[in-house]
Amino acid sequence: MLPEQQDILWTFVTLLFTVFSILVFINVIKNCRARPGVNAQKWGIVFGAFILLSLYQTNEMFSLNQQEQLGYVGNQVLTVFFILLTWGIFFKGENIESQSPPLIRVAFFYSTISILLAGYTNWLPQQRSDPPPKAVAFTGEVTMEEYADMGKVIVFGAKQVAGQKSIGKGQCPLCHTFDPGDNIGRCPNLFGVEERSHTRIKEDRYLNSPIAIGEKDGPSGIIKGKPDEIPEEYRRDGSPDLIGEDYLRESLMCPSCYVVVSYGKAGDTVSPMPLIHKPPISLSKFELNSVITWLQAKDTPGEFSKVTVPLPSPDDTASEEPAVDGGEAPIFATGTETPEEIVNLMGCPLCHTIPGVEGAVGELGPKLHEKINAPNRIKDARYEGSAKTTQEYVRESILNPSAYVVMNEEEGELFPDGVMPADFGSKLSINALNKLVEFISNTEESGS
Ligand code: HEC
Ligand code: HEC
């Protein structure tokens, strides 16, 4: 998650709380005026103080990012609780009986608000006000910080949507995590990867497995460990000696050149990671380099001494389409797309091989042959979901991947649970979901 983001919902709630404290103040003053015996000054000060406290908290709320807002909102709830309590004491203590007890009316008010809020939360897709991390002009000079920021946008996207992982053009967060201790299973956490990049290239495993330095990797056509033989349009200038940066570039362009222990297939000789410079992700040199810049800089915020990627020259960038569109829409399929477009938009091909979808040769999840697979899954003794038909099974798999975890027959173990994103429900309209389910339900091995 990009740290600088705020949440529309919490910002809205915080304003609501302040409005509420003002309403209570007005109510109290009215009641004081209507009754001569009541000490209006005392109560005015008490409830006026609540307004000030609410204003203070609202102001705090505006200075926090989304994560912190979530923690801080508890303080405000506490304040509202005390306002309610004091309000109740005011009514009881001053023996104002003419009105229904305010607590009851307030409870009613709050449940109405809660229902509205719940409705709002489910309203799709929810857009956060999110300043794109500096949409940088692509012509002319670029600073190292801006270059790393571009990489970050390619990884996480410029926009965030509530309840969704933020995922940019590079699609990395579909599989990877970036913070210490945050692991989702079958893909390495990329925290500390800059440091690792220097040691990896000295490992015996790097020198010999699954191919030796100087050998050519089949799927990518890359010669391992030879930075000066990388395809010209992606090559770095400078010495042909292998450095950390080359390991990172190779990780992206030739994932199977080196496979992190226990994260590969076929005895850790094949990487399930897609080639980042080929479809469907297809990063350009400029984009790829900005991602490497970010990878090298991200573990030392504000410090760029580890970065070895040279800044792009204006010539490099002039020829390129702007890589990052600041106004990039959040990922959402409305249902007007073709099934293939939906599949590509959601990134299913990065993990699944899907017959009928060009370039869908992902290897992290099962091959989608659901016409035959789905009925077998439902019959499996391990199956505890609620689907009775192929369509229901596919729908369940998309909305709740953990309902049943598929067995990987080739590897003789379960596919990792928790790798397939669980938030597709919030990225698909009902129509789009129906279309997708229909399409995936009819996938079968070609030629059979
Ligand atoms: C479909 C899932 C998937 C996607 C998408 C993906 N990766 Fe990976 N990545 C993996 C897996 C699995 C490995 C471990 C196997 C290997 O070494 O190739 C890996 C390994 C790596 C490594 C080597 C890590 C190490 O500890 O040496 C780097 C660096 C990396 N990925 C960066 C990226 C970046 C940057 C992106 C986005 C541009 C990305 N990956 C997108 C699955 C993915
Ligand atoms: C980041 C990787 C990843 C992405 C992206 C992904 N999946 Fe999955 N998917 C998996 C893994 C891993 C499994 C197996 C584990 C499990 O059953 O939960 C799986 C299981 C499934 C299954 C059950 C397959 C069977 O044969 O029983 C279906 C159906 C499915 N995915 C559909 C989709 C669709 C449709 C999309 C895109 C909207 C998608 N997946 C995106 C990783 C992914």
C-alpha cells in the first residue's frame, strides 16, 4: 500500500463526528434556554469542549495516512461515546422529561448511519482520493527519486481502491510482498532483495543451476550471467562484470535463469514468474529500469546510494510512450468486455494456463480445464464447499479461492493457498462475473 494515501470513508466519518458534536451542543443549548432552572453556562462549556475535541481529532485525522486513520478512528468513537454519556447525564440530571431519552434516538440515528456506511463500503469500485506519486514528465531530466517513484507506480499503480491490493502495470503485488514478515506463500518476499542481489550471484546455485553461466535459457532466450549479451534494447551500459543490478534485471527478464529455493517447479528448475518484458506485462526498457531503481532504493527510504541504474537520458525517454498514466483507472470489469478481456484485465493469465486465451501460460496455479476439472473437484472427498455444478464451483473458486485448495498432481502437493487473490469479487460487476464464470466453466484441454 502506498503510504501517502487517505481513505475517503474515514475522512467522511471524521467529519460526521464533528457535525454530530455540534448538533448535540445545539440541542443542549436549546434545552437550557427552554428551562429557566438549568445552568446553561456549565453545560455550554462542557459540550463546547467536546466540539473542540472533535475538531482537534478531525484535524489529526486529516494529517494521517489510511493505515493510521484506521487506528485513530477508535479515539473518535470513544469521544462520541463520552458525548452520548454526558448528554444522557444532562437529560437525567436536569430532569428534562418532555423528550424521549436522547440515547434511544441517537442509537436510531447511528444505526441509520451505519447502514448507510455499510452500503457505501460495498458500493463498487470505491475510489480513494490518491495523488498519483508524482506523474513525472517523461521528457527532460529526471531525478533518481522520480525515477524510483515511477518504478513504484509501475509496481503498485497510481490509484488505489478500498479493499483491493494495489497493483500496477508490472503486476508484481499479485504474487510478491514487500514488507518484512509479510508472506503470502509461493513467491519470495522482496524485502531485502537489493542486498540479496549481491550475494545471489556468488552462490554455487547461481553459477550452475538450473543452467550454468553462459548457457542460454529456453523460454527467454537470455544468456545467463552475461550482462553484455542481454538484448540490446534492455542492456545496461558499462562494464560486462556481473553486478547486483544484473541479477535483478535477470530475475525480471529470465526468471528461470536462477530459481529461488523452494519457489520453483520441477525441482526448482523452472520459475513460475512471467517474463516481465514480454506479454502480457511487456515492460519497456525504461519501465523495467525504473522498477529496478525502485527495487534497489526501496529498503533505504530517502536514500539512493544503492542504486546503480543510470538515470535515463532525455533521448531514452523521448521515444517512449508515457509509461505511467497518472489518471489510470482502478481495475474493474464492468461486463461490457469480452471474456478474454476480463481474464487479461484481472491478470488470471499470470498464474493460469487458460485454453482459448492467447499468452495465458501462467504456471503458479492449476491449468484451467474446468469443464472436466470442476466436476471432479466437487466429487473429491476433501471438497467442503457448497457448489453442485461446474458453474457454481468456478464462481466459488473465483470469489473464495480458499474454499477448496487444488492438488498439484505434478508436484505431489497442494497448490499454495492464499496466492490467488481473494478480492476479485470487488473488481467484477455482476455481469462481468457471470461472463467470466461462463467462460471459465467451458475451458478444456485443447485437442480433446
Ligand atoms: C505470477 C507471479 C509473479 C509475478 C506477477 C511476479 N513475480 Fe517475481 N517471482 C515469482 C516467483 C514464483 C519467484 C521465485 C522463483 C524465481 O526465482 O524466479 C519470483 C522471483 C522474483 C525475484 C527474485 C527474488 C530473489 O529473492 O532472488 C525478483 C527480484 C522478482 N521476482 C521481482 C518481481 C517484480 C519486480 C515483479 C513485477 C514487475 C514480479 N517479480 C512479478 C512470481 C512472480
Ligand atoms: C497470483 C496467482 C493467481 C491469479 C492472479 C489467479 N489465480 Fe486462480 N488460482 C491460483 C492458485 C495458486 C490456485 C490453486 C489454489 C486454490 O485452489 O486456491 C488457483 C485456483 C483457481 C481455480 C480452481 C481451479 C481448479 O481446477 O479447481 C480457478 C477456477 C481459478 N483459480 C480461476 C482464476 C481466475 C478466473 C482468475 C482471474 C480472475 C484467477 N484464477 C487468478 C492462482 C491465481
